[in-house]
Amino acid sequence: RRLYFDTHALVCLLEKNGFTAQQSEVIVSALAKITNTNLDMIYKDMVTKVQQEIALQQVMSHIAGVKKDMIILEKSEFSALRSENEKIKLELQQIKKQVVDEITKVRADNKLNLNLEKSRVKELVRSVQTASFCCFAFQHAQQDRALTQTDRKIDTEVADLKTMLESHKLDNIKYLAGSVFTCLTVALGFYRLWI
């Protein structure tokens, strides 16, 4: 295994700085051991190119297998979904037909009921009209009688009021004539007094 620094140059440097040759060699050998131990630790975690290519090929083969499985599953799932859709479409068409049939039945029943009710109402109206015509004629006669009586009462009241007005007019004329004569006599009296 290679070391990435010059061990002899390091020994010389240490000797120049006051270390003995033996001390310098011991320090450099300790550094080399530490470096080798660190490199061993690093190499344990690292993968070689060959191992990496093998792992890549394995992953690619797994991916290809998964793709094939997915394609097979998609085809089978799509065919199952299509068959389910077809079944649901058929069921929906049957339900639509049933609903349309029920709606037509209900409409026919409603039309029949409406026609029956119309005929009942027409007959009731006819019977009510005949009964009301008789009642109306009777009520009309009673109303005519009541109106003539009311007209007579009004005419008598108006005649009474006219006579009262005439009598009040005469009374007012009498009082007015008396007042005028009184004023004239008073005025003549004052006139005589002044003359």
C-alpha cells in the first residue's frame, strides 16, 4: 500500500528540528501505521468499481422485473376495470329502463286521477249551479222586496226633511223680518232723538 507522503523527508525534517534518528523513525512509523489503519477503515466502507457495477446490474435487473410485473398488473387491472365498467353500464341501463317505466306508470295514474277529479268537480259544479240558481232566484226576490221597502223609507224620510226645512225657513223669515223691523224702529228712534 502506498503512503501519500515522503517518509524519508519527514525523518530528515524531524532530525533537523532536534529529534534523534531513532525518535524520528519511531514517529514516522507510528504515523504510517495510523495512516494505514485509517485507510483500512475507509476501504472497508468503500466499494470497488467491480462491486459497484455488479450492484448496479442487480438493481437494473430488479427494476426490469418490477417493470414487467407492473405491466402485467396494469394489463390485468385494466381488463378487470373494463369488465367492471361494462357490468356497471349494463346495470345502469337496466335501472334507467325501470325508472322510465315507473315514471310512465305514475304519469298514467296521475292523468287518470286528474281526469276522474275533473269529472267529479264538473258534476259538483253543475249540481251546485242548479241549487244555487234556485237559491239565487229566491234571494233575488227577497233583495228586491228589501230594496223597495228601503226606497219607501228613504222617500218618507226625505219628505219629512223637506217639510222640516220649509217650516224652519218660515221661522227664519219671521225672525229676520222681526229683527229688521226692530232695527228700523231703533234707528228711527235714534234719528228722532238727534233731530
